[in-house]
Amino acid sequence: MADVRLSLNAYAYYEVAGKLQVDKLTVEASPPAVTIEAPFDVSVNGLSLAWSPYAGAGFQQYKIFRHTAQNVNETHTLLATITDPAVTNFVDTGLAARTRYFYKVYVYDESDTGTPSNEASAQTLGVPLGWTDGFDGGLDPAWTFTGTWGIQSGAGVDGSAALTDSPGDYVNNSDTWAQTAVDLSTATWPVLVFKDCYALPPTGDSAYVQIGAADNANIASITWVTVYSIRGVRTAWREQQIDLSRWKGRHTVYIRFRLGTDGGVVDDGWTIDDIAVREHTPLPVASVLHERFENGLARWLNSGWAVSTNTPYEGAGCVRNHEHQIVQAGTDAWLVYGGELDLRDTVSPKVTLWARGWRGYNNYGRLYVRLSKDGGVNWLDLSGILAVTDPWARFQVAVPADYRTNGVRVAVQSYAASYDLDSTFFVDAFGVGDEPPGAPILVSPAGGATVTVVRPTLAVTNAVDSQSDPLTYSFEVYTNADLSAGSLVAQNPAIAAGAAVTAWQVDTELADETQVWWRCRATDSGANSGPWSATGTFFVDLQNTPPEAPVLVAPSEGATLPDASGYFVWFASSDPDAGDTVTGYQIQIASDETFTNVLTAAAVAAQPAVLLVQMSALPGYEALALNARYYWRVRALDLWEAPSAWTSASFVYGELQTEPPAPAEPVTITGMTITDGQVLLSWTASAYPVRVEFTASLTDPQWVPVNGATGLGGTAVAVPFPTGEPQGFFRVVVEGEAQ
């Protein structure tokens, strides 16, 4: 445009003592803009910028401006001033994780005329799912701190480093935090896990965890939810697990550990360690849930809920929604069951719980039961606000038909709707399932066992009842596996449940030497009977009959066993008693037919058909000399350890070149007297050396040679009675070759 005139106009509305000054007035074309590239080398807390060099005349400087929204201008954060036209890059650090930043580069000429570049933006990274921080490796750049938050060595679990709100007592009238962010766009069941302890006043100051989720389409639309809050003092470390499923699918989820203080008393504050954002490993899918909290919260994601022994409804424990008296306004603490339920086969399932407590001012403390069928993103308000009062009360809500499906999650929500509240809730006996109880589990007699009484005691593990109703149990005993009505021989109408196991002694005498079948079921106080248990079976046998004697196969009578690699073989025995069975065998090898001189013996486990034992596997087999005749025998044992008769045979170990000599005849003891602790033994003469052996008992005898009484050539010897033995037995054994 031509013929443009310029004027400067000063106007005062009132009389004022002031003046305006103008200097370096320039009217010229704007310098050419530079072009900023898309940010690169983006990390959790930084990124790099680059732009084209200035192409005009009279360069003065570049200025880099940043903002957290679009339309960056010279009123926003000035990051750097660069006076060298050749420097066309910059690294921005100290940024918050998972935050989008916008940039422009202004170029100025010597007349101070500036021109903005195009606008570029990028979002910093968040920590990945699976991220952990134990704080022992220094400061992770994913953190953004305000106030005096930082890492303190020696403050953590087992003396490690930890995250703290301050190195000592915190300051008054502050609102500070430690913040990071995570990408949950691909998560399945994300959880925030950490351990903490704290020292805070009971009121006024408060520490809490907030989750801030941004809409994927609008990064600036952050909604903050307080999922955990604490007050008071707890010096013991405790792990917290917070379900993040409500925010999964979001690529920007902020996690903020925050401390707010008033102007009153200060204390040491909050210490946090071993933080992790990870996938939860769910419990196995179940069709019924019954939780009495006797084993703590191992099956739950607790979010500040804690075990309490303060007058539980039943048993020794229940849970409460927080550990302190006054809960911070807006605290939304969810106790989430750590597995999913499959309710497809249920008929009319209900959620049942017992609760007590007080709801605080204007009933702003609220307790809900919630269900989710989409993996925890959206939750049905199943119960509405429960009308909890101080005495224990039972609450029961039917599960809607469209939630009788697979993959159902369940939670109890505690919410402080307004104000800091003196509000506490206790929950016990929580269950999900159909009205009838489940099936008991048979305990004893074990399947296929044998009992030796005609009125045995039957025992079952108690059935699960989702409503925690009182249960009674009915038992039935039959004489056939079909459980036909005509074979029913014993039953009871109902007996009260035991603590964990319920037992009933059969009140009719069962027939001896019979097999019987039995089952049990539970019925609740509303006359709802559950399914029968699995059917068990056992045998009644008052008098035990030993097993059949084994049949020897090899070496057969007079056969040869060439060397120690050879096998002793026999057929398995059977037991004539119903329900009884052969449990094992005993094998012995002796140098004489009467097995007075046993050289090796062993126990052999039962096998179904044929048994084989290698000579070299027998203990002490080295005592057998090659090229000699020996004797072996086997017997079977049953469940009661009753032995069968022995079955025996002779064999030649090695190879006899000539007919072996006849085995030595055993000697006969002709006399024994005891005088002053000395035992005088006499026996008939033998052509072989003999030894004297002693055993303390003839029940499972343990024969051992008597010191100084081996290799004897005469017919008498005096030996001391073994020290420490009140009684015992002696024998004289022929040994060695002829003299």
C-alpha cells in the first residue's frame, strides 16, 4: 500500500504527572520467519528442537517460547535467547512426563522487529507398563517434583532409599507433589503398587494419591481422582495395590503423590518405596466368591482398605475402608477382588455382605457394591448407597441378568462425598453366587480306604455359602455305586456344621467285608439345598487276611545266577480282603535252607504284575561268594503290614564245577547260664566255625555278632550280657568252611 502516514498520539483522561518516551522507531518489513521442525529425541522429561537458519539481513537473535496449549506467543515461557545465527537447535529438559508442549521460534532483526515461526508440538513419554522404582539408583527422570519432594537415602524398606515429601518435618501451608505418568493404552489389568509409612497429624494435613486421566482426544482435559488418602501415624511398612483398570485404554494417565498442609502442627510426613505400575496377575476364574477375610487381603486390591480385628461379624477378622479416623474429602477407595467371576451357569446370583460403621456428617460417607463386565473400565452401581449403621447388618443385591456372564469383576467402593469426614466402614462375609450352598468336599475315609469298624466316622470340608447362612449337612451311605434307593443303608436328616470340617458317625452297623458308597450335601437356613458332593467309597473289613504267597519265577529251584547283574523275579501277589491290597515285599538271601544265616535282605515296592530285583541292588550282596549255593525267599505285605507265607528256592551263584558239598548242619544250643553278668553258652559240635549273635527282640529282630564270639571252634563260650539291654536272645550261627 502506498502513501501510508504514521502518527503517535498521547492522550490523558485526567491530569497526570507522567510522560511517555519513544525511541528507535522503525517502520520496515518483518524479517523472514524460520521454520521449526517437529520435536525429536522425545523422552519422559525432555525433547530436542531444530529450525532453519535465518535467511534475512540484520540478524539480532532467536527467542524460543513454550506453552502447554496452542497459539504460542511472546507472553509465554521464554526458554532461551540465542544471538548466534548459526545455532539452530535447542534441548528442552525438566519437562513433566506424558505432557504435550507447544513451541515457536521468534527471529529478531537489528531493529527489534520479530517474526514467529510455525508452531510445533510433541508429547513427552510416560513410563511403560511394568515400570518399577526402588529409588536406589538415583532420580528417575520420569518424576516431576514440587516443593521439597525428593529421594532420601536410608529412609526406605530395609534401609534403602525412598521417596519422601521432605528431608525432615514438612512445612506449613503447602501443597506439593511427586508426579509421573504412564501409558495404559494397551493395558489389561493395570495396578499401581507401592509400600508406605507415615507420620501426620490426625486432622488438618493429608497425604493422598491422585490419578489424573486425560481424554485421548484432548490432552488438556485432566480429571483427578483421589484413590488413597492417609492421616495419623503408621510406622510399619504396608503394601498398597490400587486398581487402575478404570483408566486403561488412555495413553496419558498421571500418578501424583500429594501432600497438603495447613498452618497447624507439622510432622515427619510420608515415605514411599518400591513403586511399580504393572499388570495384575488375576486369580483363577471362579463361579462363586465367598470371603471371610480370615487370611487378610491377599485376594484383593486394597487401595487403603486394611484388615481389622475390631468386632468382626464372624471369625477373627474383617476389613475397614481406612486405617485412620478422619478421611479426606473426595477419597474414592475401591476394594477390588483380584479375579474375575464366570456367572454364566448361575440361576439367580446375589451379592451378599455384612457391613457396619458410620457415615459421618450429613451421611456424606458412602459405601457401594459395583460390578464390571468390560474388564474394569465401566462399573455398574449395583447397590446404590448402602444404609450402613453401627450394628452389623446384612445387605443383599441380585445380579442383573446381563451380568450373568463371564469376566465379571466385583468391588466395594468407599467414597467421602464432601468434607473431611469422621466416617468408617467395616465389611465382612462378602459373597457372590446363587442362594443354595456349594458342594462339600469329602475328607475321610479316603477313596478306596479300608475301615476296621462297623460305624465309621465320615467327614467333609464345609461347603461354600455365598450368603454366609448357617448350614446343616446330610450324609447318605449305600451298598452299590448306583446309589439306588434300595441300597441306602444309613443316613442322617441334618447335623449342624463344624468350624471348618463337619463329621458324622454312621449310626447303623455296616456289614463286614463289604464295599460301600457315600455322599453329603449342605442346606442353608432358608431350606436351600446345595448339590451332592462327589461320591466316595470305602471298604469295611474287621478281620484282616494276609496276602497270597508270591510265586517265584527265577532263579527257579537249583537254577544258576551267573553274576551280580542277574535278577530275582516273581509274580505279584494278591490280597483276598475287599479293599485291601499288597503294598510291598520282603526278599532275603541266606547261606542255609533254614535262613538262620541271612546274608542280605531288602524291602521291595509293589508292582502290578511281575517284580524284578537285580542282585547288585541288594544291600551287602558282596558277602555272597561266587560259585556257591544259596537260598532266597520272598513274602508280601498288605495295608496292615500283615505278611504272607514265605516262598523260597535254592540257586547257584556263579557256576559250580563239581557237585557242591552238602550245607552245614546248624548246631543246637545245649545249655545257657547267667552268672555275674556273664552268659555261658554251650552247643553241639560242628565241622565249621561258629559265632554267637544277639538281638534285643524277636519282633523285627536285629541280630548282631557278639564281640569276641566269632570264628569259634569249640562247643562253649562265656560272653558278657550286652550293656544297657534289659533282656535279649542269643543264637549260635555256623559260619565259614570246614576246619
